[in-house]
Amino acid sequence: PCRSVLTVACEQTEVLLFDPVSSKHIKTLSEAHEDCVNNIRFLDNRLFATCSDDTTIALWDLRKLNTKVCTLHGHTSWVKNIEYDTNTRLLVTSGFDGNVIIWDTNRCTEDGCPHKKFFHTRFLMRMRLTPDCSKMLISTSSGYLLILHDLDLNKSLEVGSYPILRARRTTSSSDLTSSGSSGPRSVGSPCHQSDLGLLSEKQVSRSSQREGGSPRNSLEVLTPEVPGERDRGNCITSLQLHPKGWATLLRCSSNTDDQEWTCVYEFQEGAPVRPVSPRCSLRLTHCIEEANVGRGYIKELCFSPDGRMISSPHGFGIRLLGFDAHCSELVDCLPKEASPLKEIRSLYSHNDVVLTTKFSPTHCQIASGCLSGRVSLYQPKF
């Protein structure tokens, strides 16, 4: 968070640490895990967590990198996401076992760390918390986006124990009352069937009465509109949140892997139009088609710290995208209909497909990493 260390998750059990100012290599954690390292998340300026395909999460301290602080066991498949609730100081992880697990890292002992399963859904891909930790967003490989409103991590959610808001497709128009229910997709692959698991169609269609506001942990089920994908399913491979909580950023690929899109959805707040027909929480505002190079690999994109720009992997480089040509704030250039993102600058320095990119939280600096293992640092000038 203070920009003193750049951490890199690698395919072959390693975690690399660099000084982003001098670009010097600090240390390699050669056996950080027993399988591919997927994600890294700092809890503060010294403590960070890593997760892996070995089904574990590890906690590390920058002051003592020779050994792990502790290893967390609880998932049964590849762990892909790490979030941290700054309000409750709870660690939140999710994986391909479909589980979202809550960890109380302040009570870790030699025997393990207290944890509980918070939520479960099939085909889970990505999980994120909004900056104020009031919502949890979950994307799936079958094109669904789940939003848990008024989040309460102290209460585990079993099937049927949370209010179900109507499953619907997001809209790109200003008329939010016209969006209707969207049923599960079936496109020939078993991984693109309904990812709500044990929830029946009757449960999904029974909207909660939102008079007086949503109950805690109300679940909204959306199928985000993606340009060019109105008649086909899609997989939401990357999910990020605007730093001010105004929007969500998705990278979507078609089921046939022949199209890839970056889309921005504005959060729609306020009272429902009708108590039995709650307002759809997201509206498509901006989008752009991607290069679709390196099919089958997930490309992680990100917002800049001020939320004015997006850095997106694009072939062997990255594109810097804005809501308009002047890099205006999203709230100052909201279109009535979905508009193309504006390409501000393209940066190419890799000889392989770029898979991830990240802005420095404090300086005008961007990092990118490609499939062959090269890490590049940029200080763009405009």
C-alpha cells in the first residue's frame, strides 16, 4: 500500500519481490507454496497473504520472509481470490471449490486459524469487496454476477437463509424498469448451467420485499450485458471495483473464446421502482473489445488509484483507457447509452501475452507481467 514493494505471483510456486523505484530484485520466495501462486493481497504495509492451487493461503511478514507467519487450511480446490475487510479485520478468500471462507487472522495459533464458510456458489471465478466493504461481488464462469448487499460477514449464509432479489439482465439504457428476469443459460457445456446450485427457480423468482431498505446480505443475481454476447453466454474472468465504489470493471470472454470485452458498470443506488421489482444495481456505461490474444488465459485489469483510467492487458502490452479523451471522472461523463472506452495510450514491452497489470497506489507508475515471466515497469508521460 505504501508502494515500497512490488510483489509478483508466479506459476511455479514462487513469489518475487522487487523495489519498484530502483527495479531491483529484493527476494525470491522459491517455495512459497506447493503449486501455482494465484493472488497476493497486503493487509497493511508489512503483512501480506498469498493463495495457491495447493488449496492453501499463507501469511507473510516483510520483516521476516524466511518463514511464513502461518498457513491457512480450509479450501478443497484452487484458491484464487483474497480480500480483506478493514472494518472487521477479517480475511476473505474464495476458490474453485465454490466456497467463500472468512478467516480471523488475529486469532491464529500453531494449531491453525479460526475460519468459517460464509457462502457457496457453483462455478465461482472472482470475488471482490467494495472499498467500504458494504457489498461483496462474485463472478462466475457461466456469466452470472452475484451481489451481496449490506454485507455482514459475521453471519454465514446457507442456501435459502438469505433474501433473494430477482435474477435479471443488466441494461445499458436509462430505463431501468424494463429489465426482466434472466434464466440460467445452457450452451452445451456443463460448466455454463445455473451456478446458483441448490437454489430453485421458485426461490430465485421470489423477490424480497425491499420496503424500508434491503435486509443484511440480500443476494442480487445479475447477468451483465456484454456487447456482441446478447445471444450467447460468456465467462466473467476478471472483476475489479472502482476505488471510490462507483462502478465495477469486468473482463468477459465468450464461451467459444472468440471475443473478449472490457466493460464498466455503474452502481445504481436508491429506492426500488416498485417494492416487488427492485432496481437493478448495475448499468453498463462503457465497454471496448479486446485483442483476444492468449485464449484461455485470464487477464487481470485494474483502475488507477483515482479511478480515472483503466489499465488493460492487450496482446503483448497494455492499453490505458479513459471514460473520455480527457481522463474525466466517471460521474462527470456518464452516457445515456453504453459508450466506447477511449484509448489514451498503448504501451508494449513484452514478447509474450500480458496477463496482469497494476497501478502504483501512490505514484505515476504501472507494472505489467506476461506469460513468459517478464515484469515491466512504466512511468507514462502524457
